[in-house]
Amino acid sequence: MRYAMLYKARIVIALLLLCGAVGTQLAGPYIAKVIIDGHLLSISKSWYETAPSAVPEGTAFVDIRGKAYVREDWTNGTEPGADWRRVAIRQEGTSFVLEDGSVPGGTRLTNDEVLALYSREFAPIVRLLVLYVGLLALSGLLTFAQSYMLQTTALTIIRQMRTDVMTHIHRISVRYFDNTPVGQVVSRIANDTEAIRDLFMSFMATFVVSGVNLIGIYVAIFLLDVRLALFCLLLIPFFVVVMAIHLKYSKGYVTVMRARLSDMNAMLNESINVMPMIQAFRREKDRVAEFETLNEDRYANQLKQMRLFSLSSRNIVGLTGSLLTAGVIWYFGGRSLETAISFGVFYAFIDYLGRIFQPIIGIFDQLTNAQRAIVSAERVFSLLDREGAPVEDESAPDRPRPQGNVKFDGVWFAYNGDDYVLRNISLEARRGETIALVGHTGSGKSSIMNLLLGFYEPTRGTITIDGEDVTAMPKQALRRHMGIVLQDPFLFTGDIKFNVGLYEERIDPETIRKALRDVGASGFVEKLPHGYDEPVVERGNTLSAGQRQLISFARALAFDPAILILDEATASIDSETEGLIQNALRVLCAGRTTFVIAHRLSTIKDADRILVLHRGEIVESGSHDELMARQGRYFNMYRLQKGEPAPVAPASASDSTPGAAANAT
């Protein structure tokens, strides 16, 4: 609703146009009623027969066989003379008979005489027909205008909604994406917003149009005959009950269908990303079977919804309409002969009765789409309602570049409840220092970096940069002067220049070339067919792991961060490429506070300080030589990687060198 309110002026104008279109459409049967009762059946009204000379001046009459015939409504209130005799004209088949009492059975009129009696009706009938055609044309124009305005408004709303969803997911905490499959998020942005478009289309273009039509039709019927209108009002409770039953059961089916579609999208996305592994382990059939289970569940709910729709949609409306029309024709048609209602009113009522069911059928036809759209809207707005961090205004003054002094003071952190992955972490990294974090999988290395980047907030303790608490800093400002290189570098679809500059306007082409040159990547880049403009496909799969890593190093260097995070950046690099990577690392780390999460311990021997983590605690701290001399956990890890036996049992957090955490500073 809040999106619709943004365009309320356009919607109000469209609704006014709609009311005008409905009014012009509903005028048709009323005009037909006027033509029938007021003009075509006017010959059946009372007539007076007299001599032409006895007709007062200015009073219309028809001269037939030397006598003047004056219709009762032509007298203009003048009292008939004594020699005026009342006569009647009745229809027998296709002929008309004048009953004046002079001839038993009446005098049959010729075609010319009948035309003479109708002569005064031709001009009004033509005017009414011209008015009818004009109203039809105006109705078409108004219908086009309101439909165009409503549909363009709906498209504008969906465009804005997609932009808002895309903007919002960049503000949501990383925790959400850790727990939500990518395919489900994509489904909400793509499929669910498209379904919401159908909601605006069906609601505004069908429900509103049909609702206004129904109101207009009932108003017109009340103007025709109150008894007929009250009779038709009996339809409303019946259809409301049918619609309520449909909505009650349909929502459950639609909810499952949308959920299964999201699950299928998530599974497709996952399968495509890990297809080599699926094929290597020969799990193709199992994967397809799992997908088929989801697909079958969605199909079963679609069948249930289809059966419900068949029982409670246009079929029941059509049957009800046919029975009602037959009943009206039988009852009121017979009574019309007794002048209970005029033939013109009866004709207009049958026309309006047929029109009543058109909007009702339209509403029922759109119930499924509307239900699907409502469920999709709930899913989209549940995403939009998630709290997100505000994106910093680009026009706001830039915060000064930090010195890069980082301090963790008694930090505890748990992803879920009290299951702590970090326990009493205290460390300090001074400007320009390189701090390496080592430990077995699950020891808490990546969690420390997630906290430093502001993806999560510590459960207890504080993290400061240059003395300022990171939780009090805007997330954009916190990350503005940070750079990160991951173990599996991600390259975006575009070209190499784009992947280094990554939307940053202040990074010009020369800065990009220099960054690539400084990290040693210019050699292979310049050999590519298009050089720095070489297209990069999704994830950079046409480049080797080492080439992708060098480009990610160049990206970090081009952004010139004060604090650099290397998350196992050399773990998957071959020995031949490792020399290039090590040179690139020296260039990249120069003058920056650097945190290195290392898998290969040989790559961190030059670090200023190495922190050994075990079960979320810092158990050892020191330089490579100091830790090797201590012959503790780091010593054993290093010898194992070298293929040498580890003579010393691993130290635990309780039996490690006293003050290890304190030495982290």
C-alpha cells in the first residue's frame, strides 16, 4: 500500500477515468430503454381522432385518410374538444390495426400510414443513436486512458520495488545470507516481484474495474426498477461466501507453491555452482530425484488449486447467471404482458443482468493471480522489513583515513546463543604491522575478520580502530578504508578494468594499470586478446586461479586501504604462481595494517606477529622464530606441513605458555 500511495494522484485520476468509462458504458442499455419505451412503442399510446380543422394551432397531428390523429402526449395539456374521439392502435404480427369502433376488428394500416405515425420519432431516435455511438467512442477512449495509466503505474511501482529490494539486500546483515540459500533470495527479487506486478495489474485493472462496474450496474438497475434491483442483491452474499471459501483454501496451496519454487531455484543455483563435484561423484540421478520431489510437491498443490478454481470460479458464476436469467425471463417476462414493467425496462434489465456476471467472472478469474501475488508480497515485504544498515551518503564529507591501529579487548562472540566461537580475544595491531592468524578449521580465524569488517557485532568486549569503537561507526565508513582478498576471489561479469576499479569513480584507468603492474599481473593481462578490456565471464572462470588472485590483489591495491585482510589468499595457489603472489603480497602489505589468515604456514614466516587460535582462544603469540623455539602448537603444525613428525603433543588453551593472549599485543 505504501508504494501505491507514492502514486496516489495517478491512481485517483485513473479511477475517475474509470468511473467515466463505466458511466458511458452503462448509459447504453438506458438509451435503448428510452428508444424502445419512448419511441418504438409510442405508437401503442392513446390517440385522438378528429377533423384536421379541429386541431389547435401548434399541436402536432398525423393526417390519415382525411382525419387527424393526435397522440395524447402531443396535446401539450390542451383539453380535447367535444368532437375528439379516443382511439387505439395495436400490433398484430407485423401489421398495425387502428381501432376506432367504426369497423369491427379495426382498420389495418398501410406501411406508409405506419411510417406517418412514426414520422415524429425518427429525429429523436437518430439523435439517441448518435449519442449512443458517441458514448461508445468516449467509453473506449476513457477505458484506454485509465487502463494505460493504471498499468504504467503498476509497472512503475514494480520497478521501484525491485530497486528497493536490490538496495535493501545490500544493507542486510551477512548473517541473513549465511542462513538463506542464494536461490531463495533471487526468487524473491525476480519471481515474487513479478507476481506482485500481477497483483497491481489484476487488482487495479480487474478488481477495481469490476467493482466500479458492479456498483454502476446496481445503481442503473435501481433507477430502472427497485424490485428488480432488490432481487439482484441476493447474488452478493452468495458470491461473497464462494469467494471467501476459495481464498481460505487457495492461500495454503499458493504458499506451498511459492515456497517450493524458491527451494527449486535454490537447488538449481547450488547444482550449477557445484556441477563438477556432482558429476565427479556420480550423484546426477540423486540430485535429479531430490529436485523431482520438490517439483512433484509443487505440482500436487497446483492440481489442488486448479480443482478448487474449477469448482469456485467462472463455472459456478456462469451456472448461477443462466439460472437467474431464466428465472427472471419466466417471472418478469410473463408479468410484463400485464404491464407490471414495460418492455423497455425489461430489455434494459436483461442487458444489465448479463453485465453483472462479466465483472464477477473477471474477479473470480483473477483470484488465483491475486492470491499468488499476496503470498509473494508477504515474502518480499518480510525481506524489506529486515533491519539493514544505512548506506552512507556519497555526498557526505569523507571521514579521515584511519592510522590503522586495531585493538580487540576481551571479545566474545557466538553465531547462535551461547555457543561461543571466540572467547576472550584480546589483541592489538599497530599501524603497518602484519598479524597472522593460524589454527585448525573452526578455531575462529574468519570470525575475527567478520567482526573487524562489521558483518557481525561482538557479544561481549570491544573492537576499536584508532580508539573508536567499530560498532559506533557507520558500516560504510568502517569499510571505506578496508580491503579484503579472499581464498577464492570473485570476479564480476565485465572486463578486467572493471574488476579492479569496481564502480569506484576516483580510480582512473592509469591507477588500474599501475595496480596490475605493481602486483605483477600486467604481464599476463597484456597478452590477452583485448588486454585490459578483456571480457570476464561470471566468476572469472576463463582465468586461472592465480590470475584471478592477482586481479583481486590489484583491486585491493587500487582502493589503497589502511587495513588489509587476506583470508587464506594463497591457500589454493600452485607453487609456480606462489612466487608471483608473494611479491604481490609484499607490495600490497607495505605501509598497511595487515591481517593474514593463513593455511600455508610457510607464507607467514615474515609476519610481525603470529597468533595461534584453538577453539576460539589465542593459545600462542609471537614471531615465527619465537613460536618455533617454544615448540608448542605452532611448532607441531609447521612440522606436519613440512612432512616431518611432530614430537611434541599439541598444547591446549589451558597448558599453553602463560600470558599467550597478553602477548598478542
